Amino acid sequence: MRSRETTLAFASIFLLALIWGYNWVVMKVALQDSAPLLFAALRVLFSAPILLLFLLLQKRSLALPPLRYILPYGLLQSTGFVGATLLALEYAGAGKTAILVYMMPIWLMLFAWPVLGERLHGLQIPALLLALIGLLIILEPWKAESAPWQGPFFAILSGISWAASAIWHKRYVPQGQDLINATFWQASIGGVVLLFGALLLEGWRVHWTAPFVAALAYNAIPGTALAYVLWLFALRHLPSGVAGIATLLAPLIGVFAAWLQLGEQPDIWEGIGMAGIFSALFLVSWQHLQPKEHSTALPAQE
């Protein structure tokens, strides 16, 4: 039975990586019919009823967590992370954006040092150097006069916001707080703020085409509802470090899916930079497998 559950857990985590990885292409295609912040808001708000249904079916608490915890969490996780991700996709390719956003564990290490007292050690130090070198190569500052800055800027901001939300959750989450409950409320709060900002800055600029509706459905159902079920099942039957390494496939799938479907072929410098960042993320995840490793928990996201 244990072997069967382990096999299913590995299948779950790889399916999850496929869902999250391909979503970078899905979101990029959706932006043909919508302004970026508006799609970000609709994506988050459409996922909230799915999470609410999950809470009801599981008979979990619907109580609003303390505002001093859930309000900043929603602003960082949904408003900041998702909003900046879609702005990055508006200006840059899906594959490049995926790699830069997934630098989140690197920023998390840096924030956890002064905030949580988790000093850098072991493989984290070479991982940090590799990631920063890879980032520098992707940004190509020697071509700054011709390289657009908006896409990389918002992608890095997205990863930083994601990391900050994890730090906030780690430090201020109330004891016994249900993760799905917190996710529902932070998505609801962050999504409303995103919608207000989108209407203020962009207006209602959306075309309800079949690809756009399909993109929303993809984000709400497999991208959110199924993703959380797969993630929780995998974490129940696999060490967190193994699950973390497997989800590293998500940005790689994003890069190759964007290459195959959108024709976004990385140039030589982007390829070298992506390899450096991926190697850094692998080192960070590998360290999670070491015994007696106490690292900051990462909430599940794509």
C-alpha cells in the first residue's frame, strides 16, 4: 500500500508541475483578449468560489482570519504576486517570465535571514551566487539600451512579492489556521484589490473569446482546485524536499511550452542564465532533503 501511495504521490506532483508549467502559455495567450491586471483579478476571483466549494465539501471553517494577518497576506500573495506576474507576461515572453518568477526561493532565503533568523548555510550560498549570476546574464545589462526592462522588472517583483507573502505567512499565521481557509480569504481580498486597480488603471478591456474563457477555466479548475488537491496529497506521502524538486519542472515546462507553442526560443545568453537559475533552485531544493533541515515552508503556487 505504501508503495502504491508513493507512486501516486509522484504522479500527482508531476501532473501538478505540468499544470503549472503549461499555465504560463495559457496566461500569455489570454492577454491577447484582456488587459493584464484585469485578467489577474478575474483569475484570482474566479478561483475563490472553487476554494469556497472545497471548504464546504470538507466542512472546514469559513471564519475570516484576523485582518492583521490576512490583509497583508492577500495584498502580497494575490495582488502583488499575481498582478506583477501578468504585467511581466504583458511585456516579456512566457518562458523567461516563468524562470524569473521562480527565483522566489532565492529571495525567500535572503528575507528569511534578517526576518526569521535563518542564516544562509550549506548549498544555499553557492545557490545564491548561481542565481544572481544567472539573473545578471538574463538581464544582459551590456545591451540595456535596447533591452526592454518592464518584463524582467515585473517578473522579479512578482517573485519578491511571492517570497514576502511566504515570510509573512510563516511569521504571523495564527496557530491552527487552516491553509485552504487562509488561501480563500487572501484570494478574495487580494482579488478585489486587483479588480479595483485594474478598473482604475486599465478600464474594462476584455474580449470574451473562447480562448479567454478557456484560460479562465484552466486557472480556476486545474490551476487552482485540482492543483491544491494534488499538492496536499503529494505532501502527505512525500518529503517536502522531494516535492519541491519535482515542482522545479514547472518553469522548465513553461520554457519549452512557450518555445514549442509560441515560438519563444531563448537566445544563447538567456539559455545560460536560465540554466544558472535552475541549477540554483535545484541546489536549494536538494538541501531540503538533508536530515535535520529546518527551512522556511513554501506555500503552494504555480
